[in-house]
Amino acid sequence: MAGLIDELVSVMSKENDIYKELIPIVSEKTRTIIKNDLTALQEITDREQLTVERINSLERKREEVIKNIGIVLNRDPATLGMKNLIKIMAKQPDQQKRLAEIHDELSSTLKTLVTINDRNKLLIEQSLEMIEFELNLIQSSRMSPPGNNYTRNAGEEAMQGTGTRMFDAKQ
């Protein structure tokens, strides 16, 4: 059992290290979203995806270790959450302490990532709302009748204003 706990702590420690690598990437993503640099955003997203794939690999390993711990303890692995597992380890205080420390550290790292990702999500949503607003503004200005023009040639301009397009192909 001690070997399985050591393996679990090791896997969780590696996961935490990779999550920590992800923090500067998502922080850079924030700056890129603000700059509206789509090319850089795509590059950052690609790096982020590679990092997430490494995390997913470790997550599968962690689930396998939890399954093995469940077999040793004769318990359903689904009931072996970290807090429950830490309680079970009460008779082995050294391993319990190591497990609790890595759990707390990983939780803290994940909270930081969630905060940054929530901020990024909000920035993207605001950016999309702004784009939608600008498109609606352009569309309504192109489709509104130009008859509100009080000049000497207003009637002639009203006739020329019909037939406008949504996008200018010349640009």
C-alpha cells in the first residue's frame, strides 16, 4: 500500500508541476486577448493544448493508481476521493501528511488557473459582444434609409443610397 501512495503522490506532484507550467501560458493568453492578436492567440492555444495532453496522460495514470488502491483496500475506487483517502491513511501519518500536502498544493494551483481562465473567458465574451455590436452597427447604418440628410441634393442622395452591400469587396 505504501508503494501505491508513493506512486500517487509522485503522479500528483508531476501533475502539479505541469499545471504550474500552464499558469504563464494562460497569463500570456490574457495579454494576447487584450491585444486582439489572433495569430499569437492560436499559437498560445496550441501550446496550451500540448500541455493539457500531458496532464491528461498523468490523469489516466492517477486514476489507475486509485483503482489499484481500491483493490488493495477492497473499496470502490469511485469512493476514494482525495479527502476520503487522506482520512483512510490516518494510521500512516507520514504518508497521510505527504498526500494532504500535495492535495493542498494541487488545489491551490488549480484555483489560480481557474481564476485566470475565468478572466480569459470573460474577456473573450466581451470581445465577441463588441464584435457583434460593431457588426450590428455597420449593418444598421448600411440598411437605414439615407433620407435624413437635409441638404439641397437630399432627394438625389436617397436614390443613390439603395443597393448597398454588407461588406466592401474592394478592401
